Amino acid sequence: MAINEALKAQILRYYFVEHWRVGTIARQLGVHHSTVERVLSHAGVQREQQRPRRASMLDAYLPFIGATLEQFPSLTAARLYDMLTERGYPGGPDHFRHRIAQLRPRRTSEAYLRLRTLPAEQAQVDWAHFGKLTLGRAERPLMAFVMVLSYSRYTFLRFYLNAALPSLLRGHVEAFSTLGGVARKILYDNMKGVVLERRGDAIRFHPTLLELAAHYRFEPRPVAPARGNEKGRVERTIRFARDSFFAARRFRDLADLNAQADAWCRTRAAERPCPEDRQRTVGEVFQAERPKLLTLPDNPFPTEERLEVSVGKTPYVRFDGNDYSLPHEYVRRTLLVSATVETVRVLDADTVLASHPRSFDRGQQIEHPAHIEALVAHKRQGREHRAKDRLHHAAPSAQALFLAAAERGQHLGALTRGLIELLNTHGAAALERAIAEALERDTAHLAGVRHLIDQHRHERAQPPTLPLKLPDDPRLRTLHVRPHDLAGYDQLNEHETDDDGSDDNA
């Protein structure tokens, strides 16, 4: 609290002249003891002098505590308490913890130099997590790729559904294209897509990132561990994007969100004052910096995800949780999937077998109608081929019957289905005999074969077979029909005779 000069004078007079203690002054003047302590501190009175400390049972152990904390600064108060109780300390743990917090050596605060860069000399890159996005049955992380030019503070912001290496590469390529050039150095933290392994200054970069750097001629530079201040520009920009852009933001889908982010970078983010020159905006400083960026190469760096996949028995490839169709001729093969944010292509060497729009849902089947139609036709032909092969083995004369039927322009598919039905109903011997006789009589058609089978059964005094196909209704399986007494029909016949007027005794 702020106090007036009269109150300050009273506090100093009661302390130095009347020799009142801090607590007495605070009670008598109706102020908090911290207010009294602050006034005395400004007057040069040390905190230890303000409150004379009473003797404590911990005093005898202070040299041991000081030496131990000097050697092990991060040793916990609980462990120190156990060590002192083993040495005879009789006090409780609560006051002990409070005293250790006062005695523990404090790490000196580190001062940082304000880092300045030349135009087009440096950019900083980082990922930021912005929650999750629900797409159908899938829940994807919403990740923001942020690149900031260190001199002008011009910002590139683009959202992706993961922070994997392909998204990292896409972020760089799209940022370079938007900025119209490349900074000479790019700073990163030790993210996996950049640094595979680090031992001090010995760094093993990701080989794909080195290919990207060689393509665009920039120098990748990871910051030192625990040195976040070295890329403070991108950290502050991420906080700025959270508050100024993303808070309460509404969007239809990822494309709409990125379109809004591009507009925000060109307007709100570019219109703020530039820290390097408060008289100009970020956008104005960027326009002066832009011609000094490294020139873009003629062709952008390839950023497609490429993955070898094994095709099973069904004509689909599995990629990122979804199944994509391909021609059925390529089952049981190892193929290559090449994917962008918009498209998934299936390749056999350099031949494109299928191209589909990419889905970020889960468990979906993305199909091309031509692939399914070709598979259905292939299966139909296969069934007809297997049926003809079965007929050929069961009734060798069937081959001649098909040739004769084809000459007469008959539907061979209907003939195949009819002969299979006769084979299932009457057996191979009966069908072979009927087909051979139909060929002799020049009645090479399905009706002729069926008629001859019925005729042969009649000659053997066998009733004709009437195949009955009931609907596949579970209620019919439990249906019981009670037969009627047929004697009533005999009585009906007698009544009809009487009505005719015939009488045996007449």
C-alpha cells in the first residue's frame, strides 16, 4: 500500500527514538508489518536488524546445513530433516522447512543481451499446439507452424493436423513461397524433425532437413538446450497469435482456418509497430527486407509423404487410418503411396494406379467407382468360368452343348445357371444323358435338356422333381402345418353324385 510522508516519519521516529519493535509499530499505527519493514529497509535498516531473532534449537546445526546445501544445492528439505534427526535434532518438520527455504542458496539471476539481427539474416521456426480438431470419427491435433523473420518480425502462420516431418517440410516450402525468399539462417529448438541426436555442440541433423537446407541454401541452427531466449521472437509471436488471432476464432474446416490465418498475417500482424523501428509497421519494414532475402530456386522442394505398403487380398491400400481402392490386378503386391494434404496416389514404380482425395477421418473406405465395377465384372466372369469348369467335369457333353447354343445366339449365362441347377437337382449322370440325347435330337437348349430329364424320370416311374425355394424368413423355419382329414372330400363327392340324380336302384 502507498503511505504518506507523515506516516513514514512516525515509523522512523518510533523505531529509532522510542526503540519500538516492528510488530509494536504495526499494531499501534494500524498498518501491516510488511509496510513497516519496507519503510525501514528504504532507510537502510537490514531485515535481520528489524526483527531480532530469538535463539533456535536449529542454530547448532546451521554450519552442517550450510555445508551440505553448498555441496548439494537441490537436496530436498525432507532429506535434510532426516539427516538432522539422525544427528539429534529434536525439532519438528514444519519450522525446519521454513528455515531451509531461507538458508538454501539462491541461483543468481542471469542477464540477457538484447539480440539484434541484420535484415534477411535470420528467421525463427517453432511448432505450437492449438488443441484438437474432430473430423468424423477421428480426433487430430491442431498444430501451428510459425516462422518469423527476426529483423522485421513478419510472420507466417499455417495450421496442420500433425507436427510430423512432412508437415514440417510443407511449412518451410509454403513459408518461403509466401515470403518470396529465404533467410540465411533459421533457428529451431531441438525438435525431432531437425535434430536426431545432440551431445553438447555435436549435432546430428535429420538428413531430410539437410536436403531441404541445401535446396534453399540456408543454414539450420538449433538453439542451445534450455536457451529459449535465443528464439524469443517466435515464442512471443506464438503468444501473440493465440491472443490476437485464435482466441474465439470460428472456422469451417482447416482450409478456412488457414485462409483466415493468411489474412491475419497480412493485416493485423503486419500493421503492428516494428520493434526494430517503432516509426514503421512490421509490413513496411518487411517490404524493405524482402529484396535482401535469398532467391528461391526454380523448383520447390518435394514434400509428399511416401510410404511402401503391402496390398492384401482385397484391392485396397491402408494409409493414415483409411483404405484407398486400386485396380484389382495389383493385389498381393508391394506398392508406393505418395500423399499430399489434398491427394493420395498409389504408384507402381512410376505408374499411377489410383488417385484419391485425402481423408483425415479414420476407418473410411475411399473408392473409385471404376475399381469396384471392374472387380464386380471380374468376379462375375470368374463365377461363370468356375461353373463351366464344373459342368465340363460332371457332364463332358456340356462343351458341345455350349458350342451349339452359341451358334444359335442363345444366352450362355442363363444356360450355365440352368444346367448348374439341373446338376444340383438330378446329379451328373442324369444331366450327361439328357445333354447327349439333346445333341442327337438337335434340341441344344436348356428347355430341351430339362424336358429330357423329366421324360427319363417318367420312364423310370419317378415323379418329376419340383424344386421349391422358400423365402429366407426365420418365421417359416418354426411354422408347423397341421394336415387336414381328407375323408371330408369323399363325403363331398357323395353329395355331388346325389345331386346328379343317379340311383343304382333305379
